[in-house]
Amino acid sequence: MKPFRSRALTLVAMATTLGLTACGAPGSGTADNEPGGSADAPGSAAAECEDVELRLSHQWPEPVGEDGDFRSVVAQRFAEEVGTATDGQVTVTVYPNSTLSKATEQYDAMMSGAIDASVFPLDYASGRVPEWSITLMPGMVRNHDEAQAWDEGEIGKAVEESMTENGLVLLTNVWNAGAIGVKGDPILRPEDVQGGMTMRAAGTYVERMLEEAGAGITSLPSSEIYTAMQTGVLDAAVTSTGSFASYNLQEQVDSYTSPTTHTFWFMYEPLILTTQAFDKLCAEQQDAVLAVGEDLQEFAYTASREDDARVEKIFADAGVEVVSMTEEDFQAWMPLAEEQWAAYAEQVDGGQDLLDLAQKLRDGR
């Protein structure tokens, strides 16, 4: 990862090269109240260092100390460390558990100025910025090493540029692997998806892949999976390992396909700040905020890796049948996944270019 001073200069360069109006880009706008429509480019700063309050919203339960969902811990540590780094000039108030905004509406809330920051699953905003579906493409990112390589490679830079175009400043890269929970026998291969089974899976292209495998799809936030399973609305769910534990889904499922060996579901959920909020900070405050984000990076990578084993143990201890995909199981999903890659490249402006970069990294080219 780049030192924060270098990162700040990169943001300035991006803004100069790309512009924030992102003319013609999906999800962008030209007015201050439209996505991507901040009048000032990232890297501009307030002339004076004044007290600033930032509102950070996310969907996960509030942690108790260092225990709990690591994404919630990232948000809490960011708030605490920014306060310290700025001697209290910048106050970050965290609103966990979707108390300030519904999970899928956070991008619009950020663009309207109602929210300043989030630990945000980027694909949630793919309705506004379709290219962001590349960050939750089935079978594309296979493990934590590839996730980190993504951030440091060309595809990571391209996604960050798109974020900059659309009004967001990247602070910390966050990834989470996905698992499968079933009220019944485990799902390891497409043929394990029983006809008539109703599933939940975040991500348009993951949902379409599961539909091709024979599932009926019900779209809802991860916070609503427990009730949907309890009431019989859902038979199975695909979501992040962290959400499986945070929402106590071990109480509702009989089997759990852990991502500790293989998974077709990796989601990018970065800690972000809006350009509008970033530009309210003076240069010293901007440096401090970027530095805190950089300092949290190693924790975010490590905690995400550790989450897989932590959650697997929670489910095993609860008496849930815990299984893992073999390489052969994973490869059985790839023909369906690659159909979705092709659909993304065809349907999304610039999608083929992003797909090429992602495949280049995946293939080690």
C-alpha cells in the first residue's frame, strides 16, 4: 500500500486526469446533489483547520470492544484513531446496524450528504454505477491472497479511479469471503441446488448464476436473512462469513459451506469517505484521515482471513454440519460463473476492460 502522502497526491492526480463529473459515466452527475457531482476534486482542502463531524454509517451490529464483526471494528477503530490523530478536531460518529440508512441505500445517502463515510459493499451501488459489479463477480476472486493482489494491481487501481469519478475516497480496502448456509443438506456443487429452493445471494451476477443452477432468488439485506429463514421464506443463503456470525444464522441452518478452502463469493466492502466530506477537511486533517485508513489496512486483511476460521468454529460448536468445497467442487461452478462474466462484459460500459484486468490478475499474467 502507498504511504498516505503519496495516496493523497494520487487522489489529486486522479481528479486532474478524470474529473469528478465523470461525463457519461453511470451513476455520475453534474450537480452538487448528484452522484459524482462534487464541485471540488479530491485533494482540494479547506483553508482553515476547523472542527468537523463526520457521520459513518454501516449495516453490521456494534462491536463490544474488539469482539464482533471485524468490519464494525474497522469503523470503530477508524473513529477513535481519527479523533486522536486530529486532537479531536475531526469527530467521527459511527451509526452501526443500519440505524442511519438502509444497507442498500447508503450510496445515495452519501451522495446527498446525509452520510459522510461507510464500510460499504461496493456492489450495492451497482444500480447507479454498474461497473462496480466487478467487485462481486462469481468465481473471480478465489482467496484472500488474490483479494490483496487485486488491491495492489491494475484492477484495484481501475476500481479506485471509478470510485474517485463517482464521489468516493478510498481509505481502507476490505474484503470478506462468502459462505453458504442451508436449511437442509449442504451445497457444494450446482447440482446440490434443489429445484424450488429459494436462496438469497448478494450480487446481481451471483444471483443469476444461482438461478442458472436452479434456485429461486429472494433479494434482501443480510440483516433480514434470520427472519426469512425462520418464517420459511428462505431455504438457503449466501452471504459473508462475518454476517453469518453477526446475525446468528447458526440458529437457522443445518449445514454451512465454509470458504476456508474455496468459495465463489468474495465481496469488496471498503472503508470510504465521500469527496464532499474529504474536501471539508484542511490539508493536515486530510493527511491524518488517510494515514489512519492506511494504518488499518493490515488489520482489515488479517481480520478477514481469521474470520473464516472463527465463524466456521461458531457453526461447528452449534452443531451445524460444516463442509468445505474441494477444487473439483469449485471448478464445477466455473462454467456458470464464466457465463456471468460474459454477460457483464456485454452489458456494462467499460465492463470488458475491467473484466480483462481482473482475469489478467486471476490468471497470473
